[in-house]
Amino acid sequence: MIMEKAQHILEEYFGFPSFRPGQQAVIEYVTSQKNALAIMPTGGGKSLCYQIPGLALEGTAIVVSPLISLMKDQVDALSSLGIPATYINSTLSSEEFQDRMQQLRAGRYKFVYAAPERFESPTFIESIKSINLSLVAFDEAHCISQWGHDFRPSYRSIVPTLAKLPNLPVIVALTATATDEVNYDIRRLLNIEDDHVINTGFARDNLSFHIVKGSSKRDFVLDYLKERPAESGIIYTSTRKQTDTVHQLLVSKGYAAAKYHAGLSEQDRKQAQNAFIQDEKTIIVATNAFGMGIDKSNVRYVIHYALPMNIESYYQEAGRAGRDGEPSDCILLFSGQDIQLQKFLIEQSLMDEEKKTKEYKKLQAMINYCHTHSCLQTYILHYFNDYSAVEDCGKCSNCLNSDNREDMTREAQMVLSCIKRMDERFGAGLTAKVLKGSRDKKVKDFQFDQLSTYGLMSQYTEKELTNFIHFLVAENILSTGDDRYPILKLTKHAKEVLQGRKQVWVQTGFARSTAAADYHE
Ligand code: ADP
């Protein structure tokens, strides 16, 4: 009965004929008063998972949302469908706040979007206590967990306040990024049973992932844009300065490009965002300050000009491409030097040591993504513990290159036995020196020039050898732990390689291309 109503709402209000994967299950739990967690990719359709139950149930839905811009867009969208909705946050004047509180108490709204800080306001709490609530939705629920990549303490502090509500309704949490730890935290804090987690998997079939190494980033971007001058795209940079430089470059070449970073005034940011959303500007060059909650469906590509800090942020940012389901590109321009910036950012942050160690580990997974020769989509899905896909994507830069592979098992065995002989106590740099047969002082001091593997791979450059080692780390044949000065250890796969039970295939020309994969601005 209630699902019939849900289907009706889907068609009548939103104009969609059918549910997307997972939506129906979430709606069923929520409308039958079971707290639920929905994990769906960006663009997967999370909003309907609380909007439809909010409409199907009696009372007012409270939607906790971390971003002010996001609230306004959502409220505008609902209002345009004739659904009474509002938002309450720090941008309101005190008259506006009072007015909305009054309407809220009168039960006039079906949806009230609130920033987490609102739950510290006694007026707000008293008001929501006094009305009939249909549900509480936690949008971007990963912000509640300190293991999430965007932890907000104010989000977490809502939990005890909510628990005290005499009229606490059903809760639904939504996120696109939930590793096991985050997922566990959300369930524990919001009282969600294991069985009520809907995880649709993370695959975005219309996205093609590409890693570009060894060419000038600037030239790559200009060549790429030349092919598609009218298409909409986002270029993410790692610093404000880089945003300015890339933006200037594009403007000087005649592209309609906007820029966005936290150093700009709010008005400039808003203007840039609107120009991009309304297709007045085809390209936006931005730091990661841009994008959360942006629902622009026709973004055809997302280029990362520099290495992001972890796979969670990368997938979220890259996932802003192709929300309409049309084929779109996600391109990461990799250069080894970008790693230093990310390490620096972790090092100088205010995180405690334990958290820093975790961040290093996540950064390492991001670096491994750039070095792997396996399917990039599969790599990301496995990172999120999604093993549902049985086949490789067939269209990422690694899949497209998979015909050109050569067997480097023998070379891998040489590297592995060298690391073993060095007692698994050193990093890639020194290992490469030993394999090269370098006369470096450290090599001599440790008497590594006495090892049988000393100079065993002298036909390669040290750079080629370090890159090959990074590749072995990416393939999980070697591990570096989460150390800041990564120490190479053999994994169980290394044993299989050494025993000849596992082969190591790499892309042809690998040594050449990775040697060039040094820094090019
Ligand atoms: P998310 O919050 O998961 O990133 P949204 O809720 O913003 O995604 O939805 C992304 C887009 O998909 C929106 O434009 C939305 O209107 C559309 N959408 C959601 N559900 C459906 C559906 N069942 N059928 C068609 N389009 C849908």
C-alpha cells in the first residue's frame, strides 16, 4: 500500500517512471519506521530516498545537511514542485528565523533543511519537539564519523540531542562514501541495524577513468579541450595558486572558464558557480572547495590537475561527471612531486598522530591507484569493499592498454629477492640503488654491495627501478605499511611470485614511460 503511494509520488511529483537501484528498499524501510543507511554513488539518487518517505508519511521531515548552498538548491527544487519546504541556517536574519520557526510550529512545512549547528539552538529544539515529525534525514552522513574524510564535530554532537527528543521519528542516513569504519560509526551513532543498510555498490558504468603520466599537464589539458570546446567540465587543482594559473591559461586561450576557491569572496564564488551551472561558462577550474551538492547533470569530464588526498575525495569529485548517465571522462594527471604536497598537508595539519597515520595510509592507496596496471574502476570498487563487479570496465586507460603487456615476472623476482636480502627494512630508493649497483655511501655502509642482487638490474635507471617498485606496491605484491618513510615488505603475493605461481604483467614500454613520469608542470 505504502509502496504504491511511493510509486505514485515518484511519478506524479518527480516525473520519473521507475526507481533507481536501492531507492525502493530504502523507502520501504523508512516508511515502515526502520532506521536505514543508504550508501549510493554520487548521482545515485539519494535525495528521493528521504523525499519520497517525507511526502508519504505524515508530519515534517528534518533534513540535516552540512552545506548551506546545498540546502538552498534542494529547497528551491522542492518549492518548484509545489512542496512546502524551507531551510534554517546562519544566513537568515532574526526576523526570517522567527518567521520560519512560527511556520514550522504550525506544521506548515513538509521539509525543513537544517545545518547541524541549529541543534544547539533551544528555540529550534523546542519547536521541533512540539510538532509531528515524519523522519530525520542525515545527508552526507559520513560527516558524522571521525573516520570520514570530512568529519564535522557539530554533526556528531546532534546525536545526544536527538536521542532526547520525545517525538524522535525514524532516521535515514545517506552517503556516497562509506568505508567499513565510517559505515560502522554511522550505524552505531544513529541506531541502524546491520540488515537495514542498503549499499548499491559504487560502480558508475558511464565513467571512464584515466591516468595520464609522463606528459606536460598543461599540454595535455590544452589538447584535450581542443577536442571538446563546447563540453562542460571541471578541472580540480590542489592549491588556490594552481587554480589561478590554470584558469588564466585557459582564459588566455579563449575558453569560457570560471574559477572557484575559498580565497575568493562569497559573491565571486556564487557567480562562478552559477555561470558554470547555467552553462554560461563551460569550464570551472577549482580547488576541492567546489562541488559538494552541485547537481549539474551534463558535466562531461572531471580532470584532476594534481593528486587528490585520498580515494574517497577522488571518487566523490570525479563522480561529479556524468550524473545524467552519459559517457564521461575522469582523468587524473599524475606526477610524483604532487605526493610531497599531500604529505606536507597531512604533516602540518592539526590531526593527532593516529589520525595522521590513517591519512598516510589513505594517501598511499591513492598513489597506488596511479601506479596500478589493473582496471582503475575495479581498483576503486575494491577499495570500497565492493566486489560485486565480475568484469573489468574495459574502458579505463589500463583496460585500453591491456593488449600491450609483457611478462616481467623474472624482474619482479629479482626485486623481491633483493628486498628480502636487505631484511625488509628499507624503502624504494635504497633498494633501487642496490639493484642498480650504485656506489652510494649508504649502500657501502650497510655492505649491500656484497649482496648477490647488487647490480643485478644495472641495465635500468634508478628511476625506472623505483617506478617498478611502486608498481609492485600498487599491485599489492609489496606493502609499505602506513609508514611515512615507507619500508618495503613482501606480501603473500610476493611469495607466489617468487615461487613462480604468480606472474607479473606490465604495460609494454612501462620502464620508458614511467621514467618520463617525473615532474612536468
Ligand atoms: P545524489 O544525492 O545521490 O548524488 P541526487 O539525489 O541529487 O543524487 O540525484 C541525482 C540525479 O538523479 C538528480 O538529477 C535526480 O533528479 C535524478 N534521479 C534520482 N532518482 C531518479 C529516478 N528514480 N529516475 C530518474 N532520475 C532520478
